[in-house]
Amino acid sequence: MLRLLYQFPSWMQRLYRGVTWRRRDTGVVYLTFDDGSIPEVTPAILDVLAKYGVKATFFVVGDNIRKHPHVYARVVAEGHRVGNHTYHHVKGRQCSLVEYLQEVDACEEAMNGQKSDVRNQESEVRLFRPPYGKMTFAQKRAILERGYEIVLWDVLTHDYNRNYTPEKMLRIVQRYTRDGSIINFHDSVKSAERTIEVLPQVIEWLQQQGYKIATL
Ligand SMILES: [Zn+2]
């Protein structure tokens, strides 16, 4: 039962075939942060990552890049990987296929407009994470056809939920992290306090376990 609460159940994993939940790498785990980049939280997360010499992956919202280009630029300049999280953080089921793809394209444009100045990531496969972890089958298929790797996660910290204390979040990480795990955090106002508090503890625990923390 606990497993169902903190991870996607297996029937859902089958529905999302073709999507990455976990990488097959031994001894490596991946930290991911969704919904930034925003001045209230992202710089504090970058400071923690820099302190531990850790690189992470940020799934960014295009409209935040427009509003806070300098924050996004810092994420890229410090060597973190960035992925597409749509322009307005839209729900797949509330958009037509055309609208959803426009959201993805607009986010990509915002990312590229910034990125080209700082680092050339042209050779890398583009990453996409659907807001709320949900999209329709048609949307999924179209995004895969465009060559994106769609990345979800296998460890959800629930950092956006005020009922989850940093202690509880750390226990979830300790219980569910395995080789290749993709751990989900947020750089959003809602999660800021909890995420910033637990992040050093999570990194220290992962490093004590001997995991290498890498970008996707
Ligand atoms: Zn999101």
C-alpha cells in the first residue's frame, strides 16, 4: 500500500509505456526540480547543489523563463540539465493536441532563446516532463515522435504538500531510492521551505550510500 502512495502503480506504468521512470544505471541517481526557474526558490537550490558539487535536472516552465531570464540563465550556466515543462504549466486533458504541442514548442523556444547564449545542448536528446505527470495518449505519442525523451520519476518527495515534513520526505527517499532512480522535487513557492530544508539531507544520504548524482 505504501508503495502505491509514493510511486506510480504498475498498471499506470504500463499505460505510460515509452516514458522514462527510472534509468538503468547502476550506482547513479538523478535529482529533478519542476516548475521554475523563479527567483524565490531556484537560486537557493542552486546554492545547495553548488555547495555539494552536484548537478541536477530542471524541468522549466517557459513563462518563468520570460519573467526571470537571469534565474534560468544561472541554472544553465552552472552546468545543470534543463527540460521542457510546457509554457504555462498546462494540464494535458484541458488542451487539444494542437494546443499542447504549441505549449511545448513555446517552452522550447524560450529555453533555446536563452540557452544558445550560454551552452550548446543541440546534440542532446531533448527532455520533456508533462505537468502533473499526466497527458493524453495522443499527446504522449506526438511528443515522442518529435524526438523527446519523456521523463517522469520513480521517487516522489511530495515536497509541494504541506503535510509532508522534511523528515517524512527524507524517509521516502531512503525507502524508495534504487539504482537509476529519478527523484522528483519542485522549485516552486509552494514547496520552497521544505525542499530547501530537506535537500542537503537527501544529498548527504545519497552520497553516504555511495550513489553518484548525475544529470539526466
Ligand atoms: Zn509541474
